Amino acid sequence: MTVAETTAVTPGPSAECPQKGAADVPAHFTMTEEEIKAKFPNRLRSYDLFEKMGRPRHIVAPMVDQSELAWRILSKRYGATLCYTPMFHAKMFSDDNLKYRNEQWQTNTEDRPVIVQFCANDPEYLLKAARLVVGQADAVDLNLGCPQHIARRGHYGSFLMEDWELISKLIRNLHENLEIPVTAKIRVFPEVEKTVAYAKMVEAAGAQIITVHGRLREQKGHKTGLADWDKIKAVKEAVNVPVFANGNILYYEDIQRCIDATNVDGVMSAETNLYNPAIFSGKVLPTWQMAEEYLEICDEIPTKSSFIRAHLFKLFRYSLPIHTDLRQQLANAKTMDEMHQFVKDIKARLIEDSQKEDAQKFDPENIEIDDFGYRKYPHWICQPALRFEHDKEHSQSKRLLNEAKIVEQSGKSDEGASLPSDKNKEGEECNKKQKLNKE
């Protein structure tokens, strides 16, 4: 399907999708919009779906092995109004072997509204998987944004961006055959015109909400860079369904800035939510408070130890390079008792740090700004993971280590310690997931 063919089937501001049999309608559009409405008279569409979900403004992104039920519940306690599940592999999810599905998919009454996300390249496998969550989810989302090599090998996510016909088939098959709505999460192209045409194709195929991550497929890892809000705004102006924006949200105030700049209906946070699950509340909270509350939820909701460990590594990202002896303790933790003991131990250290003379100068109501415009939080406060290390000698990581050394004067600081990275043993369970979650 070419761009020209796609835009030809896109409805205008007040038009319905073309009627079945028209010359410019793709062959896989086997039903008209009127026929689909008659088949699913109670299925919510577009802004009706948005209204039913409570007009969500604060949205937790789908994150591999990290937006699991316990984390979704924690995020909703701190201002999130809609959460996506982790990205599930449609073929594995729909397989008769229940291990993958039972391991990945959990929900309860606190979870709604929730959207279940799948990656797929086969319309029938996607439909089969999606039918398994009907009655438990508000919608099913198609991942079209994952930029990692695993997605290239599997031919899904952002590596479908050149195959508009397949994307249209995946969405249309759900739109014509699934009892709940279908939505989609996309990335942008270098050209705004192509990005808009792409979004309109996704809408014409049947997506009832579109999330736009304002980065190119190539913007990942050290090439992440800034998301392009102008392209998100252009999509919002071109389509008739709700649009969520994803990208450039570091602080609570960025949410309104994004809405003002793009006029989107909601703002999604991925990576920042992992480091600061209170991002949507605007509260400045200590890391140990979030960790304790998360573990209390995990006590009630069985959660894989690898998921828990990955969350704790992120929450204590800036403290573990200072209290290096506790990193291995967390890396070795497997049981809930061991997780709780780690949090208890690091909490005692961080409270001690926060009570030292220099540390007491921190004022949550008057936070200092560094030379690059980032807020200077002490290491025990929830804060975003800053990717833009412009100057290694004045980076957030280096600053916190230096300040800890000055304050402690006890030799506990290890200036040469590095943050957990893709090669650190203690982060082995979350490395692949952290890469995927930068989507």
C-alpha cells in the first residue's frame, strides 16, 4: 500500500470511511463502517472510549516486564489515570501453552482502565490473542514503535513502518472482528507529511486512539535525543480520534507544557515513570517510600522477582553508586523477604544521608537548576534518569557522587563507581527491558 493509496481511504473531517466496493478501498476492508457498527453496536469508538475511560490525561506507557499489574496499581495511586500493560508477543500469548500468558498477564478490579498491548505481524494471531483479554481490558493496542534489534529480527514494532499494508491489515482485522476497540502506538518519520499520512492510515484502518512517540525509529540508546512535539501536534490536527503524546516528559510541569504545545488529549510517560512513579502527582518523594509501597503491593499480588529487582534498581539508580555494597545485595535478592530487607537497609542509609548538614539545604519548594536546565535533586529523591550527559565532569551522576563524597567524608563514596549499565551483572534481568522501554 503506497502513501497515495492510503491517504485516499482516509476520511476527511466529517466523512465516514469509504463504502465497501469503492475503487480506492483496500481489499482487506471487508466491511463498511456501518456494517461494523451494526456488528458491534455497544463497542465504544474514539471519544466515546476516551470518555468512558475517564478522559485520561496521565498515562503509563507499555513497558516490557515493567508495567506489570503491581506497578500499574502503584502508578495509579500517584496520579496515573490510564495504564498500558507491557508489550505482549501475540503469537506466544495466544499459544496453547499457558505459561507465557499466565506469567505476563494479570489484572484485577483496581486495574481499570487498562489497555493491553501486543506486538504482531500476523493478523490472525493478533486477533486470537486479543480475544483472550476481552472483558478484562478496555482496548487492545498494536505496538508499532519498538525500535530494538529484537523487533527487527521478529519483524514487528517500528520495523513494520514501511509495510503500511500489513499494518492496515493488522488493525482492520481487529476493527472488524474484535468486541473491544483497537488502538495503536506509532513513531514518527523524518517528514511531517509522511508522519501525518501514516497516522491517517492507522486511523482509517480502525484505530480509535493513536499514541505518537515523537522520535524516529533510529532515536534510541545514545542517539535518543528529543522527541518532536511539532510532529505530534501535526498528527493531532489531522486525525479525528484522541491522540496521546509520548516523549520529553521529565517533570510534572512538562505534562502541561506538552498539552499546550500539541493540544493532545493525554500525555504518556515511559522511562520517567520507572524512575519516579509519582511523576503524575507532582509530589517530590523519597525513593524508599515508593519502594516500600511497591513491595507492599507485591506482597498482595505475586510478581516475578526479576520484575521487582529491575524496578528497585531504577528507583535507587542514583543511590546505589554511592552505597556500592548494597548493589550486590539487591542483585542477589530473590525472595520477598530479601527484597524487603534490601529496602530496609538502603532506607536507613538514605535517611542518614538526608539528615547530614549539607543535605538539609534541599528545599522541595525551591529546587536548584543546573547549567543544562535540569533540577538538582539529592540522590534519595525520585527523579528522572537523565540521558543527556553533555559534560561527564558535570553530569547528574558525577555531581551526586561528588556531593556524597563531600558530605560523608567517610570513604563510603566510590567516585569510580558506575551506574548500572547493559554490562553490569546486577542489571542483567532488566537490560533488555530497559532498552525496549525507551520506546
